[in-house]
Amino acid sequence: MWPASSCYPPPAAASRWRRPPPLWPALVNLWRGESDWRTTARNPGSGAYGIPQALPGSKMSAAGPNWQNSASTQIAWGLSYIDGVYGSPGAAWAHSQNQGWY
């Protein structure tokens, strides 16, 4: 995992994401705002958990049994969620900017 202050994921992470470079800033900004890219981030109001702030966090078990502390598992689940609900990180980021949540 790279530091939250980084602007872009390292090439190895990016290749796992299979997302073109123009989509990285939206995803980086989205999850920086949601969790600061911390695997153990918890929203005290809603209980949302992890990098993508899954609600409930246990939803991420669909991506792997180590969902509570694995950045790779949380990122895989989060990207699948974004693809299924918004179609792209850019659309999820735009929704977050307009609604205050995604």
C-alpha cells in the first residue's frame, strides 16, 4: 500500500486495477476523502468500514476472507462496487461531490 499523500498508485497496483491512468485521480480522491486509504477506517456515524467505506464492512467478505485488514481485498471489492453502481471511479467521485456520499 502506498502512502495516502501519494497522488497516484504505483504501477504494480495500477496494473492489478486494470484502470487507465486518467481514472486514478478520481479514485485516489474518492477514497482519500472516505478513508484516507486506511484499511481500518470506520465511520463513527454509519459504521462504514475500510478503504471503500463498505456498509456493512462485512460485505467485503465477498472479495476475500481477509477483508478486515487487506488493502488488496478492500480495493477489489470497492472497484467491483463502483463498477456495478456507478460504472467508473469518475462517476462515483462526481456523485460523492454532488451528494456528499457514494
